[in-house]
Amino acid sequence: MKIFFASSEPAALKLNGEYAGAVNGFEQCADLDLKDNVFAEVCPAGGLPAGFFINEALLSSPPEFMDLYLLGGSVLISLHSFKSADLQLKIIFQTMFCGNLVTVFSQGEVYLSVEGQKYFFRVAGKKFLRVTAEEKTLAGYPVLALYGDNALILISHTGELIFENEVTNALFGQTLQAGLPLKTALGSVADCEYEYDGNELKLTSFEIRDAVPADENSIHIAFFETVLYSGDYKKYLSDELLPHAGSLREYLGNFTEVIVPMADFCAAHPGVCAAGLCYPVKPNLLNVKYFAAELKDGKIDNIYSVG
């Protein structure tokens, strides 16, 4: 079976202890027999290795540090988190806010804890290895804004987490206006507006804007991503397909991610403009189905399942 490996950080891949190549934003491929129970290690430059056996059990229940994509006759293993090699307890940031002790600290991972009338503890992620904080007023209520690397966490005056996301910008007033970057081929951003009642944020409006226009090579990927994020996908459709726009989401199903086809698919279907739509099976496990789009005069004129 072809096993593709990808990593969120530059890393070395080892199979049964032997170096098998580098993974960094692109896929490394190996032909493996699941019955051989090969031991794989993905070793990032600045963290602890992530180790796992490649067997049938992995394909049915992957560990939490990876996302595993079932591609029909092949598999993609994508490592998305690694433990730091530094396991010392370090306080990154700490402050009192409305009677709540807010602490960001690291110990192999970066964590956030809030202690007050209520208590919560969670992983904040490496984006908060450096933190700046500001007390803001939102709809008349005080909130604490924690800024990481292009990410924002909001703590309410009652010590609860009310917002956590990557952001391009955030404006505080009667409402919260925030730009949320979307992982799309066009570098899209969702401009969102939230109302706040002192307890929770409620999304009231959003508009998706693209950083770059789609070209003939990316229009099919952009279309599926726009369907996923409930954007204006009708702009990509031909006049003949436009009347069927309302039934497209039902036809495509409840996919949660769009990926570019792997090398084995491209070799088997040369020249086909397709995308992999990912359907959750269980946490960290996704089934991928390929859908192709045919173009006519720069618009999508037909959509069909492939594979």
C-alpha cells in the first residue's frame, strides 16, 4: 500500500530506524505492507519525535497527534502536532483579570489556565509561545484579549473562554469584527461579525473575500472550498449548471476539508481536474472521495465522482 507522509513542521521520516526522507509541506511516499507492522518516526527539528506502528489498527484508530486520510487504495498520514523537547515548566504570561488568574505556560506544550469562580485548562498551542494581552470592552463588557502569532483568545469577565481562532484583524466595539483566515487555494478570509451578551459570542454575519482570483488551474479547488465555507460558489458555475446550485451541497455531502489529489490519483487520472473531499469517520480519521469538475468557457459545467 502507498503511504504518504506529511508534517506541519520540517521533519525527518524514519521507517524501522532507517532514514526515509524529509517531510515539510509536501508528501513523502513509501510502499509498505500493513502486515509488516513497520515502526515510523517523524522527527521535527525542534521537538520530540512522534512514533507509531503502521498497521491495520492505525487505519481504524489514529493517535491524536495526526490526521489520517483514507484515499481508497492509499493513505495519507499528516502529523499536525509535536511535543517540545523542553519539558521544563515555564510561565509565559500571567495576570489577574476581573478576579480570575489567567496563566499561559509551557511544559512540552503551551497551555492556558484560568482560575477564579470557575476553572478551565486547555492547550493553547505554539502560536502562544509569545503573548501580548489587552483589556478590551465588548458590547459594554470587559474582556481580556490574548494575542499570539496571528491568533486571538478572548476571556470573559466571568473567566470563560468565549473566542479562540487565528485572525488577520479584530475590532472591538458594540460587536466583535474579526477576519478569520481560511486554508484555501485563494488565501481567502472570512470577515465575521459577532454579537455578545456577556455570556457568549454569536456569529451574526460573515463574508468571504479572496486574496487572489482563481485561474483555470485552481478554479475547481476554489469551487469546492467555497462550497465548504458556504461562500458564493454560484459564481463558478455555468449557465447550464446554475439551476442545480441548490442541490450541490446535498450531492457532495458533509465534507469538512478539501485536499489536492495525491500523486497516485493524478497518475491514474491524467488531466482530470479533481479535488479530494474529506468526510470524518471518527476523530483524526477521514475518508476521502474524489470529485472532478469539467470546465466550459472558464465556468464549471459538470461535476462528477471519480475513483
